[in-house]
Amino acid sequence: MTVPSPARAHALSFGFEPVIADYYWIQALQLVGDADRPASHNATVAALIDLVTGLDPWVDHPYRFAALWLTESPDEVRHGNRLLEKGIAYHPLDWRNRFYLGYNLFFYLEDNAQAADVLESAMKFPDAPSYLGSFVTRLRASGDGLDTAVLFLQQLIAGTEDEYAKAQYLEVLDEIETERRARLLDRARAEFRRRNGRDIAAPGELWTGPLRVLDGAPAAHPQIAGQRWVIDRASGDIVSSYYGRRYRVHSNPADEAEKRVWREKSSGGSAVPAPEGRS
């Protein structure tokens, strides 16, 4: 299928740009609806959405449509992101394009810092989902960003009059402080391995016995007494018994499986079928 450039189509539209945009939008829908469509059709889909949004940039759904379908490689994701950025420019009061852009940055490109910036900008809209604040905080806390996450949460707490939301943010602050203490134990664990040539059998070895590397253990929760540090059997991480997990972005196992498939495909690995259920 030959797709004209937006400039050429505009020159030949004679004032009927929205009508021609609708025609090519239908062509894009028919292309992705073809059960036998090859992956190479994605380049045509990208060109069609470029054309549709070039002729009628005030369209709405095609921007997010592109974000959903242009995901076969990092280059395709970046193409979709450029369309989403254009959608944000023409629909500045719609939080959804920001959400899709932030998701792409987080899930596919693994740029948590930029994803957090984009998603934070979506939070100011009244119809944005309430969970964005907690998600942005987790993104900010990835890597060495715990201090940034704390500052962000403190701003949220200071800026909200919703007592329920404030209580949720305070609970997240406790979880971040627990994560900070767990990371201290991670560093001690690495030192234990270096000194003794083996891993710990239990967290208590870090602060008790002749091989200890700490003088004492931090509390496993900043507010609730009686919690313990344990090793999670699945991940091998040191975790608080109160939470049972570390403070990081936790993905659904099905999403993680999809991401592994995508990484293999985009890095030139063996071809595998796309996950079912994409819509």
C-alpha cells in the first residue's frame, strides 16, 4: 500500500483534510484488523497515522492507537512516542496521552526517570487515576532515587486536603524508609560475602555472631514493632516481614513475560509469536 506524505496529501485535499484523514484512518484500522498481517505492515500503519495526524492533528484516538500498535521494536516505540507528544500538544488538557507516553517510557524503554516526569504531569488533571501518585513515587525510588521519592511524597502530602490520600502517602513514606534500611542490609550483605566467601544463611548473621559486619539491626518497620528481616525465597532479597517484598515497581508476571518476549524480538533473537490479548 502506497501512503502519500502528509504534505502532498494536504496539497491535494482542497480543504477536505478531515475527510481524507478519516479515509486513511479507516485504512489503518483495516490493516491492523487483518489476522494475517505481517509485522512489516507496522511501517505502513505508522505512515498512515503520520498522515492522519498530519492532515487533522486535532484527532484524538489515533495517537493512542499508534502507541498500542507500534511496539515491535524500540524504534517503533519511539515513533509512537513522538505521535503521543504531538497528541499532547494538540490536546493539552487530556491526561491519557501523557499516561500512554509514560507507560511506553517505563515498560518498553525502561527510562523510569523520564516516565515519572511525564506521569507526574498527568496527575494535575482531575480525571487522572488516583494511583498515579504512588506509581510515580515508585518510579522515582528506582535506582538511588529514594530521596527524590521522599521529596515528591512530601509535596503530595503538603498539597492535598484529602485525609484518605494523605494517610496513603504517609504509609508509602514508611515503606520507603523500610526500603532504605533494607538497602543498608544489602550493602552489609555484600561486605559479608566479600569477607567470608559465602552468602548469609539468614539476615541475623549480619549483626550477630563472630562473622557479623554490623553492630546492630535497623528496625524492620519505622512505626510497627515486632517485625523481622527475612530472606524472600522467591527473589532471595532481604525483606521486612511486614511487607514481604521490596519497594520497587512490581509488574504482573504476564507483563514481565511479554517484556521478555519483546526484548528477545527487538534484540534480534529468534522470532516468537506476539502475546495474545493485546487490544
